[in-house]
Amino acid sequence: MDKMNLAYCNECEDLVEFTEQEEIVEEYYRGELVRFRFKVGRCKECGHEVATDIDYNTRRSEEKIEAYKRLKGIILQDDIVEILEKYDVGKEALADIAGFGKATIKRYFEGYIPTKKYSDILSKFLNDERFFYSKVEENRHKLKDSAYKRLIARYSKLKDISESKIEQVANYIITNLGEVTPLALEKLLAFSNGVNYALNGKRLLLEECQAWQHGYVYPEIYNKYKKYKFNPIDNGINSTHGCMLSKLTADEIKAIDLVIKTFGVYSPKTLELISHSQAPWIEKRIAYKDDEPGNEVIDETSLKKYFVDKQLNTEEKIVSYIMATLKI
């Protein structure tokens, strides 16, 4: 037997082969019955649970604690991490802003459970940008100048996102794809608009889209990110709480997710090629040479008809469409 596929079974008192399967685990923690999903290892001989690797019991314990937090309405560790990323703030500065001791925040990352009072403050930070920045101003005297300036710069960016649907869509694509260039982003925005027509029957983005030399372009977003040129955009804010998706419905997010899962796996140049095959772009480039700049506005009626007629409203249909377009 391959030793890499063995675990020690306390019931059999021997090294055994095991299976792994996600299960709903029920256990008591601090007097409360908690339920959580976990990939459980089981002995093939007797079915007893076994630790499949050195970190197994640690992961299991962490999942149990997170389940307890959810049950009691306590903020999760991942949410605290999201606060740090959302506001571009360090742990010590966050403690100063919240009015905690510096060691308190650090202990939360070591597995300690926040009190309900502190948890509620952190949850409000996650969901309410105005409240967070009111606390920044209240505790400004505790912050280094560099930290305060960074926080104010981030607040300006968050305000821009809070007021603009297209900014929210762009940020969502940037953070969920990990690596996206300006060229790719422009095409993915237009495809998101088209897929939303096909899936939800409505226009996603109200800003005008133009038929440029290299495909679809939203000038406002182009001007914001053109400094990245051919490099991936690295200034996305990885958060889904508060203002980040406030102008988007669940159905619209579903349409964007479809685009990310399908069109989003292709290179910028491939996305450009796909855009060049679509009637809404082609009909606005008839009077132009291939390398000639232009800024004709895409006809939204044409875009809707194209994506609806092609039935680009499921992952399977979009993948088939891409393969047919690229003749894969």
C-alpha cells in the first residue's frame, strides 16, 4: 500500500486506507450544538473517523469554532480579514480605530472568539463605510500620519465605487479574476451587459459603450485603468459588503459570474477576437479600416438582440458559442 494514502485508526490500532467525503458534522461546543460541513476521513475497514493529514484536527476544530460563531452571530475570521483588505488598514491601526487593545485583534487571528460587543463593532465596520470613517476621525490622534492618509485615500476610492454601478462591476471582475488587463476588462464589461440581457432581459450598464479599434470600450473605465497598459490591474478591493455591490442585484451578479467563468478564462487578445466577430461591434466599424481609431456608440438594441438570439444565458451555451466562434 502507498504510505501517502494511509492514516492511523484508533479503532483498528493500525495504519489503514481511508476514504474522504464531505459530511455534515454535529458536535457540542460551549454547550451549544453546532453543525458544519467538513471533509471527513474514514477508515475503509471499520468506518471510524481518521485524521488524514497532520493539519486535519486543526482544520476540524477551526470549522467547529466558525460554526459556533455563525450560530451566535459573531463575526468570522474571514470577515475580519476582509475589513483589513477593504480599508487597506493594518491590525494595530484597526484596533486603534475600533477602540480595542492592540493585542485583542491579534488574538482573534489566533482563534480567540470576539465578545459580542466587539464583534458588533467589527461587523458594522464591514458593512458601513461611513461608520468606519467616523471612527477614523474620532481616533485620528492615535494613528500615524501615513496610516491616516492611506485610509482617506481608500475612502475616496470607496465613495467612487459606492456611486457607480459600472465601477462596482469592474471591481468585481478585477477581484474575482485575479489577473485582468484593461483590454480584457473592457470586453468582459460588454459581455456582462450582453449576458445580462440574455439572462435577465435588462440592461446592466447605463454608460455608453463604443466600438474602438480593439473591440468594445467604456471610455470612463478605459481612462481610469489605461495606465496599466498591458499589465494586470492590481488595485481591486476584495470585498462584497457595504457599498461594494450595492447597486447590483443577485440576478445581475449571476450574469457577471457567468461571464467570469466562461469568457474570463481567455486571453485579452482572444476576447478582442471574439468581440470582433459580434454584429454590434462590426456594424459600427463598417466605415473604418482595421487599424483606424473610432468611437461610434454601440447600439444597445443590437447588443441585446445579438446575445438574446444566441441564447447566451447558461455556462454550457456560452462555452459552446466561444468554441464555435474560435473554431476550437
